[in-house]
Amino acid sequence: MTVRVGVVGAGVMGADHVRLLHGHVSDAEIVAVTDVDEARSRAVADTAPGARVSPDALALIADPAVDAVVIASHDSTHAELTVAAVRAGKPVLCEKPLAPTVAECVEVVREDDEAGGGLVSVGFMRRFDPAYVALKSALGEGASGRVRVVHCVSRGVTSAPGAVSEFSVTGSSIHELDIVPWLLDSPVTAVSWHAPEGESSPGLRDPQIMLLHTADGTLTTVETFLNARYGYEVRCEVVCERGALQLADPALVVSHTDRTRSTGYPADWRPRFADAYRLELKAWIDAVVAGRPSPLASAREGLTASVVAEAVIASMREGGRTVPVSVPTL
């Protein structure tokens, strides 16, 4: 079976999804692409022979020639378009966040539940990153004992134009807000937000530090630094009773020149998580072909991450106080 995929959004993420699905997922065929910028739609569609440009997102979702939908458009469109895909009865992979607000996420979950559940997958690709998978497996073996503290660091070169402090949480830190409870098999129960004085750009406090409390008693520090300048870097260390586990340096080459030993950093997240995106897309398509539940993050897990993000933002706006996390019961 070949799954005919339509992609909404032809920016960086949409273009990458088209490239990976076309070039690396044998059971997927890109049949339609759409974007608010028609020229960009055409440029991306041309990278997948046979793909056509759809006039708009809703037309693409309704197209009977489209079996499944990837949503990689602006965050503000995620809820509406995901709901449209669910109502059309089509599996949909929505890039994170599931929606900008908890209220919108709740609407998506309800629609998915009413349709029987399982149509919505959320693109938290770190769950498929080989390093994170190996770290979770090592934690499951239990040789290092009980987890006490987790340290997460996520740094980028420069922030997106117009990025503000809230976007740092919903657009970047939300990966940690998903991956930490996934690693620990324990939900986040309370959070607080902190930052040094000053802004790196108007409206953006950067770097930011978040403290996450999980139900198992673990304390997690999350540093998000959008304007670190030197390169893109992600770290994660889990400190346990009898040892510590951490992600290894992903650099493949060490350079020795002019009495200096060095490795390079990528300019953004794509080289670091190339395998994760490929494996995530393959797992999604494989599940669609087999008619089995998606192994990706579910709509409810997307809602949970957004609930935690909303609590972090509440702490940000209230002087860094500790804010309890309460996921709505649906």
C-alpha cells in the first residue's frame, strides 16, 4: 500500500518533511503541497515529482487523492487544520505544538476522541532520536539507581525574527516539556520560570531557566538559549543514585589543526535530529499502512505538553512562582 500524503506548509519544516517522505519513506508518496506563498509551494512540490500545488490547506485536506496529512504551517493554524483532517477521517501528523493554547488543544483532543481516537499524531521527534531512545533504555535497566536530577540544555544560534519570551517556551522548550516525562515515565506536576536580567532582543528574555517537578520526585533543570550564537546544541544528563547518564556528543569528526583539537556545531536543529525526523515519519507511515495505532505522541500528549508550557508562561508572568500543572480531564 502507498500512502498518498499532502503537506500543508512549505517553509523549512514542510520542505524537510517533503524531502524525507519522498526520499526515505518507501510507502509514502507526496501528492499535494500547499502554502500561503504559492511560489514556495511550487518550489517544494517540484522536489517530489508528481506532486501538485493545492489552492489552500482545506482543499488539500478534503482532496480524495490525499490519504494522510502533514501540518507544518504556522502554529496559529494547527488546531483548525488538525480538526479538519480528523473530520475528513484522515491520519494527520501535526508539528509541535499541537496548538498555541490549551483551549485549542482540548478542542483537537475532543474531535479526535469523537472520531474514535488515534487519527492525530504530534511531531515530538526527539522520541525517535537514537540517542534519546538509548538513554531511555538505559534508564529502564535501572543499573544507576533512582533518578534524582535531570539537566537539559537547548541552545541555538539566533532566534526567529520577532521571537518573544513566550515563544521560547512554546516553540523550543516544549520539546523538553515532552521528552522529560517521556524519559522518566512520570508527569510534570509543577514548574517555575527564571531568567537573568535584560533582553537579548525586544520582548525576549534569553536564556531562560525552567524547573520541572515530576510526580516521581525528580527535579529537572531546563535551559533554553535561543541566541547562544556559537551553534546549535542539545544536552541531557540524568543524575541517579549510583551514577549518571547523558547524551553523547553527536559530532562525527574531530579536527586537529594549529595545535587545536576541535569539533563543529550545526547551524540549526536539522543535522542534529535528521535521523529522528526520518524515523518518526517512517513510523507514522508504517502505522497508517498497517492500520495500527500511531507510535508518535498522541493528541492527549500534545495537550499535556501545552498545559505544562502554559504553566511555565504563567510563572514567567508572575515573578517565577512555582505553578502547579493540572491537565484537564476530558
